[in-house]
Amino acid sequence: MEIRFNIDQNLSKEKAEFWLKRMTTKVKRAVKDLQTEQEFLWGYQESEAYPIEFSQIYLIQVENEKTYICTKDGSYQFKGRLYQVKDSLPSDFIEASRSAIINYRFIDHLEIISNGNIDAVMKNGLRVQIARRKIKNLKERLGL
């Protein structure tokens, strides 16, 4: 694929144009990343709010009807539902189940459990069970 960039500091608005033979999932992910304007989520610990950059997020999961953002350094509560944040995330994030979304860049390894399920073991030690219907998407993203 030929890629060309034209840098013009006088542009009032940035734009991208693609000339493709066909739309691929790789191109769709790139477009989604280009359209994502937000670079972080707000996470709360007690009464304080912190901006958490997408690149620092290992996992977003629901526990006891509350949504949490997990990073290397800790866990933050997200004041919203998982489905609300799902569409604003860049393509580094993969839906592991209905209650968890993982950043595939922070997967340390995959572990096949005795019952045939797969756990993603994250670099911070968290284990996330991958739903059977989500395994195919995970394998595609990881190139397995």
C-alpha cells in the first residue's frame, strides 16, 4: 500500500482520503482511530477524578454493576456503562466478554484452561476470561 502525507500548517481542518480496492478490517480500525478525538477517560478514586490515557488502560470491566478502569498502578471507577465507552476506544481494545474490554497490547500471555476456555493474563497480573464467542476476534487481532 502506498502511503503519502501532505503537511499543511495552514489547513483549517484536517482531513484524510483513502483510495482502496476494498474495505478491510485493518483499514476500518485505522479509520476508527483517526476519528477518535478523545485520548483519555475520566476515572475516579474516592472524590478525586483523574484523566487516564487510553495507552495506560489495561482493562475496563464491570464488577457488581460498577465499571472499573484498571491500569498498571491501580483501579479507578468509571461513571458510565461499558457499552457507552466501547465505541470511543481506539482499536487496541478488544471485547473479551459482555463485562470486560481488554487492551491487547498489555496481554502477557494466553492460558488455555482445562475446560477449553481461554484466560488472557495481563502484564499487571490480572486474569480475564475470554468469552467463547469472542475468541475468534481475539485470535484475529493477535494474528493467531
